[in-house]
Amino acid sequence: MICSDILKYNEYDNKTLKHLQNLELMILKDFIKICEANNLTYYMYAGSLLGAVRHNGFIPWDDDLDVIMFREDFEKFKKIFISSQNDKYELLANETHNDYFHLLAKLMIKDTKFEESWVNQVDFHIGINMDIFVLDDLSESNFKRNYQLKKCFLYNKLLIMSKIKLDDLPFITKLITHTGYYILNLFRIKPSTLNKRCLNFLKKYKNSNSEFVFDISATAEEYPQIFQRNDFKEVERIKFEDIEVNIPQGYDNILKSLYGDYMQLPPEEKRYNHITETLDFGKY
């Protein structure tokens, strides 16, 4: 995720938003088929988990779809998908695109567009997609855990700075990020290099018995939300639009940590979505 002050918020008309949600639901259904066929576990996550619990589907004004997987299942999914030569979807991840600077992946519909203003600075496009986040292990040691979080935070910042320059930022932030961009490019440090180093660093803390797990991609805007592993120990099934999906058994703890009183609807002026520079449904 790029930090929130970079995103441009607006509103869609109802017809466009419903069309977008229907295509994202199609992605989710096909993703679930792959997971079920290969015994991979996923969970609805973030706003999509909130939508499943509070609305039994999309949050009415939401324009994206989020799932999360443990690192082991995520790596298996990538290998399975990349080897499948899928005609309908493309996987946007560090291994598939050298310029890609996120630590989450995007499963996107080919020949569609869902792009922000910085897309002309990279060698990939972004289609209508579903975000796939990853849960990694955190150290049991307080000291090591803080070090791990700070280093992952830095990796996430460097990944973004290594590829794009952003102008819609406060002056000091813009100065820092632009300076970082020029230094990283001077030494030809690519996102793929930083990603590899970050994953090698995470392997040092791989421990299936760790009490804590975290979503590494959230470190782009702040230190990540830490979760209890036990909250993801079991899967529950819940209605999401016209299908049933997986949610973590500890969804109440997770949603409270993310949103506080999550069953309370926000005021209308805070019901945002992330409208893009270019939205193209292609043949869909």
C-alpha cells in the first residue's frame, strides 16, 4: 500500500462502482477455486473482512478486495499460478515484474486498467485486481521484534522510493523521497533486489510457533498491525455477496485492532474509496 496521503479519494457513480465490484467478485471466485484445488488457506482481510462481517459482502462504497495468506501458502500460490499460464489473469508480484515495488501481490484481469498517476514511471500496468496480502512470523523476543519491524518498515519505504517519484506530498516528505529515489537509482538498486533482501531477512524469523504475525506490506505508511497467530488458527465460513468465503476465527480481535468499533458505520463524509486516474473494463 502506498501511504494514504498519496491516494486520491473520490466517489464513483453507483453503476460504475457496482460493475467494478462484480468484476472483483469474479476474481475472488476464481482465486478461491485455485486455493481449494491446491489445499491453500486464505482469509478475507482488511476492508473485505469488515464487509463480510458487517454487510455480508462489499462495504457499499468500497472499490477494492483484499485477502491474506500465510507466507507458505502465498509462495505456493505464486508458483502454481505462474506455472499455469493463465489466459484470464495476470499476477503482479516482485517475481513477475522487476519494477513492482509492493510487498503484496495483485491478481488482476488482463486487458483492463485500474491505474494511478504514477503508472507512467514503471514498466507494468495495473488492471482491475484483488490484493493478496501476506502474514509473516514475528520474533518472540521484544528487542528482536522491534528491530524486525523497523527494518521491514525501512525496506518498504525504500521499495517505493527506488521506483517512483511522487509530487503530491508535503514539501519535506517530497524532498526526502525524491532524494532517496535519485540515490537508489544512482547505485542501480532495483525493487527486485530490495525485495529479495527483505525476504531473506524475514526467513531468519520464520517460526510456525511464534505467538505473533504481521502484514509486512502495511509498513509503507506506519509500523504494521501485529496480530495474534491464534486469531488465524481456525477458519470460519461466512456469506459474501452470493458465495461463502473464509474468515479467521479471531475476526473480532482483528477487526477491533484495525477499526475499533467496526460495526458502527462511519459518517458519510468519511466513506471513501480510491478512484483512479484510469479505469477501463476492457471486454468486461
